[in-house]
Amino acid sequence: MLPFPPVRQRIADYQIEAARNHTIRGLFDVDVTDIRRAIRHYRRERDRGLSLTAYLLFVFSHTLIDYPMLQGYLKGRKKLIIFNDVDVNTIVEREIQGERHATTYILRAADKKSLDEIYRELEDAQKSTAESAIAGDTQRSTARVVVEKMPRFMRRLVLAYIMRRNPVLRRKFFGTVGLSALSMFAGGSGYAIPITPHVLSLLVGGFGKKPLVVNDEIKIREVLSLTLAMNHDVVDGAPAVRFMTELNKRLLSGFGIEEHLEAVTSTD
């Protein structure tokens, strides 16, 4: 018999509330062959790191600037609170007491940060040794410590209040949108079907090689599987599809990394 880690207990509490959402999901594929080559070109030319996850976070958060309704939180049943900054709740794997755990990290005001800033912030979060379920949470508040020591039923009552009645605290503890990248932990293609408490979440599945039509020719390309999950109580299908279309367009065009994409495609 093994003890159930406190980090996982918090995540289990979180999923109880997440399951209450009326979530709709859109599954789509993105050709990332050229983007991955552009990222490698970026590393060489600028002599600094950049990951596909950091790039997805950059494009996702900067696209949301034009779709503020997609990160609004309900307050009760009659009010919708919309925040100006895009605070992305994402996942980083790090070591806690000698074991590797997938823990959350909130990338604050991601829509105002550069590619390099996002990548470096994720790197720092991965190095965090805090025992909290939130990476980088080295200065835990007294209130958080008290809540974590409560019996499970009391913790869940507090969490229910935050998630349903207090959008400001909800943003503080959970961000405004979510992005999880399963491709960080496993290879191969496939879609993620999430349970998420956010109005909008992007789930990054695996990527693999598939035949696609490129310039009227069938070519083998690297394709990334993505899932967009939305709370249908807040978001209608039409704006969700428009956001998904714009996100796909920006990923294909190399938004934010255009010059590197042009450099690698011109050598084909």
C-alpha cells in the first residue's frame, strides 16, 4: 500500500468541479513540419532555446486577445466577468521529494510576453522544488496552507465557492484559460479528451507522420493533434469555430516566427 500524494489529492478535488462544466470539444490537426524546422532555425540563429510547447502557448495566448469572451468566468448564473490579461494554466513536469510529478503553472499575462520570455519562464517553473501542486509557488499563503490541511469535504466546499461564486479568486488560483501538452510525455499521434474547469482549454495530443496534400502533391508531413475544449454555457459554437480557425491559420503561417519559417521553406 502506498500513500496518495497531497499533490494528487488537490488535483482530484479540482477535477470534481471541472466535471460540472457542459464541455464541447473540437478536434483538429495542424501540419507542424515547417514550424518544427523553423523552431530549430530559431535556436541556431538566436543561440537560445525554444520548444514547441512554448510556441503553442505564445500563439494561443496572443490569438485570444481578439476573443475576450472565451476567457470569461460566470459569477453565479447571471453575471460574466471578463479579464483583460490572458493567464494560461499549463502543465510542467518537475521533481518533488525525489519523484517526478506533472504540476500546474500559471503563465500570467501571456498575451503580453515574447516567445523568449515564455520559454524561459517555463524553464524556471520546471526547476521549481516547491512541494505545492503549483510550480513556482515558493511563498505559500497562510490561507492556502490552512485549506490544504482541511478535511476533503471542507476543501471541496471552499473550492466550489471559488469556482462558482468568486471569479477573482478563480483567476488567481487557476488562471483564465488552460493549455496542456500531452506530447511532452508521450510520442505518437492521438487526441486528448479533457475534463477542464476553464471556459476554454487547448489540449495538445501527440504528433505523428501522415500523408497530406501539399501544393497538389501527396507528401508525408508531421501532424499535431489538437483538441479545443469549451464551456458551452458561456461560449457558442460560432465564435469557438472562428477562434479555432484563426488559431490554425496562425500556426500554419508561423505567427511570431515568420522570418524563420520563410528561411527554412525557401531552402526546400
